[in-house]
Amino acid sequence: MVQLTIIKITGYGPWTLTLGSDREHKLQMLQASLYKEIQKLFSQKECLVFLNRFDEFFAVTNGLSLQDHVAIQQKLAQSFEIQLSMAIGHDNSPFEANLRAHEGRKSKIVLDSDHRIFGFVDGKKDHPVKILHMDVDGLTSVSKIKSPYEVSSMMFTLYSKMLEFFLKKKSLTFFIGGDNFMIISSENGKENAEQFIDLIKKEHGIVLNCGIGTAKTARDAVKLATQSLDKIRELRKTGKKQQILELSC
């Protein structure tokens, strides 16, 4: 069971027009500072936030109650003049949880009208969440041949294929910078990762590594996934090749 919270700036388009045409630098700074604050507030509650679009954020909020969400909204309102809404959903797969959150917002299923919170809260602390952390093996050597922009093109092409593949598996993929990707995974995370790694190697000659973590909070799941990926890197230095490693607690 995964609980997702989708945080979105409300009325963003009309509000940006009030800033005049020389606004883009202001918007970029606002979006960066907003992401920083949202990540800080949710991570303090053992959750983790991913950028979806720059005016929208996905938080994995297993174990978070409605009151926890209200408290975060109150702190955000003190720091920013723009308004934010939250849509919460939970289901057995991340994609279905996303659909539930979307339905809650679209159908105006109000959980707290004062703080613009919609959807369906689970809030239970005993449902595990599975996170995959993938990176590209040997990107440093590629960077010596290709220019930075060509490497970026390669990463976004890979991201597109990863997103499409894992969406069919009811999982949600996010690019987190560099050559790193994280997937909020459905139950068959390891099997799906094996399929994708084989596919990308055959089609593009790109070798991927994948650390998998399963825990009751998003932060713990990501910590375990990253520990798994670090272990793969350590094994690589000793000559042992292992592309997938999974830890759970």
C-alpha cells in the first residue's frame, strides 16, 4: 500500500501574469525555494518529495495523517504568498494511488477546506513502500567522449523509456539528477528492474545498476535503496558484478 500526496500551486498561470514579462528568473527562484521547503517539511516526517513538474510535487507519505498534512500546509502558508493545494491518495500500486489522489481533487472530495486538502487518507504506519534507485554504470567514461549536453540528452532519453516501461508496471519514475533515477515501485520491483535493465542493455548498450529498498516510510526505503546501490559499487571495485541488490526492514 502506497500513500501519495500531490502538492500543486493553485492559480499559478494567472498569478505569474501579475509579475510582468520580466518574470522568468523570479519564477525559477520561487520554484527552487518552494521545492526546498516542501522537501524539508515532508522529510522531517520521514517522507520524500519528487519533482513532477515545477509547479507540482509528488510526496510519498506513508504513515502521514491528515493533521500532519495540515501542519505542513500551515508552515508553507507562512513562507509563501502563493496558494498550494494537496491531493492525497492511497492504493496497492503507486500509479493507482496517483489516480485516487487525482480523483479526490477532480471530484472535490474535501478533507480540509481551510487548507485546500482533498482526497483519501490512509495514514497507517504498517504499510511498506518499495523504492528503486537506478544509476548508469560507467557514465564517467561516457562523459569523456560526449559533451555535457549530449550526456543530458542521453539521460532524458533513458528517463523517457524508464518512465514508459515502469508506468505499465503501475510504478512512478522520477529523474533525480546526474545519472540517478528513483522509482516508487509496485510489488514486483526486482522482477521489473531485471526486465528493464536487460531491455536497455540489448537496445542501447547502456548498463544500469539498481538498489532496492523496502520499509514502512519513504525515507527508510530510499536509504536502503541507496545503501544497496552503494554496495553494488563497492562490489564492482573488487571485480564482482552485481546489477541488482535489495534490502528491507
